[in-house]
Amino acid sequence: MLIYFCSSSHGYGHAARDAAVLQRLRRLRPDWTLVMSSGLSSPVLKLLLGDAAIQQRSCQWDVGMVQADALGVDCAATLSALDQLEQRLPHLIEAEANWLASQGQPVLIVGDIPPAAAALAQRLDAPLVWMSNFGWDDIYGPLGAAFQRWADAAAEAYRSGDLLLRCPFDLAMNWGLPERRLGLVCASPRSIPADLEASLDSQDAPLVMVGFGGLGLSISRNLFQLWPNHHFLLPASSVASHAPELASLANLTLLPDGLRPVDVLGRCSRFLGKPGFSSFCEAMAQGVGMHVVERSGFAEASALMGGLRRHGQHRCLSRQDLDTGAWQLDQPLLGPSDAALSASGASEAAQALVNWLADHF
């Protein structure tokens, strides 16, 4: 059996959760061929997958929303990118269908959540499982007439699936499919270099992870200096343009390439960042409080923030709070209104795929 994940190129979070599920699948069925197909760079996928036996295919299956920065979207650029992708997809679908057919194995397509996964599955006459907390129909629909045809096309594609693995912090996804609800979908921490471990263990101040996704966000060094009794951790790759000026700060450590935020997050007392599926899952799974900057213009953000208030220890910040350094790190966390979510969503997804295939093959 060959499991082929069509992973969204919209951001790091889709690939992170897909990699977590593939890792669990690898443990359950080491005899299966597992493939991650994504537009993200090979080094990023290699880091997320952590297993050379999981194959990579370099494919951009969707656009999602073009980001203006870590907290904003560019609608005009998104529409242009969608038009360009539409011209490239037929060739990509044909090429990947031919490659998959050449493998000589039955295939299951898993889409998270490019609509084009439906066309690939139809070309192969293969079953299709969706896994996500939203569809692009949910995102494009509220953006007005210019996006309507893209919303309608996405909804039509999603209705052609055989199963929906519904992740937390979810939007409507009214596709008329059988569903399996999942808990938090995230990877487990890996060991970190001994020198970094010793450095973090020696800190007397509370550790705060700062995360604004792959695009990062330019935060003035002066703002970190407003919090001398806290020690901040930032992935160096997210602040490449101004890493030298940040590296000189006594209360900040730049995390090296080759290290995932989830690997050190459990050492932190707080997380400071934007609404993001993987960040929320990782922080909730490891019991880390979240200081989250609210954003507009992207429908998933409201679902994420609602989920944060229901299930996570948190404080909600405005963009002005972020830009002025009013990060509330000295304030007590607000408790969730509902019970904690299961942290075993990746294992649940992997087992659901195994069970579905056992029932249908």
C-alpha cells in the first residue's frame, strides 16, 4: 500500500501535522510506502519528517493565501497566484499520476487540504481521505465575489472524498462525508544538542518561545529589553534579516537551524506568537501558556482563537500590544472554559487510515 499525502504549501503548519501522522503510520505499518508531496523545501520536510524512509515529492498543490506578513494576507497576490497555479496543475497531476502508477501498488491519497488532491485521486481511480481543520472553500467564501469561483471549485472537490479526518479548531467543512474527529495533531519533541540544553537549563528567567511562522515578523530588539526578567527563544531562520542585532541581546537565544520549535517548547513557560494550528497543538500538548496576537482577514484565525479560549491557558493580545511590547508576560494566564483536548491526534489519524483501508481493501 502506498500512502500519498498532498500537503498544502500555504504554511509550515500543514506539513508539520502531516509529518506527525506519517511518523505514526510508519510505526504502525513499516511495510507501507509513505510519501509526502509538498511545495515546501526539501530541508524543511526532511527536518519535519525525521525519517529518510518517508519519501518526498516536490509539488505545489495549492496557493492558500499569499501572506503580506506573518499577520496579514494579500488578496490581490493570492488571486494572481491562483490563476498561475491553475495553468500548471494539469501537467503536475498527470506527472504525479504517472509516477504513482509506475510504483505498482494500490494508492490512497490524503489531502491536507489542496483541492487538486481530488483531481489526482480521480485520475488514478484511488480513494481519497481529507484531513484538516478547514477547507479553502471556508477561507475564500467570505472574501467576496472575486474569490467565489475558487470557493465553489474547492467545495466541489472536497465533496468527492471518502472520509474526513476533522482536526480541532475547525471551520464548517460541510462536505457530506463520513467523519472521524481527532485530538491535537502534533509531533513529539526530539532531543536537542547538549550545549543548547545546558545553556537553557542554566537560565534563571522564565523561557518564552516566540513564533510567527515561516515568514517571521520584525520585532524591535528594544521590545525584548522591556522584559529583562524573561529569556526569549526564537528560531534563527524566522529573523534572518536582523539576526545579528538580536543575537547580542542577553535575554534572547536564537535557535539553530535543524531544530524544531516543538523540541524546546516544553521547557518554556509561555509562548508568544500568532494564531497557528501547529503552534496551538504543540503548546496545548505540552502545557505551555499562550500569548496570542489576534489577526483579521483569515477565517481560520477566529476558529483558532475560539479554540484557544475553550481549551488553552492563554492571554489574547492586539497588534498594538505586540508592537508596543505590552506582552502581559507578568500577568496570570486565563484558564480555558472547557476541558483539555486529547494530545494523541496524530496517532488517532494514523490508526483511522489503517482501519479505513482494512475495511475497504
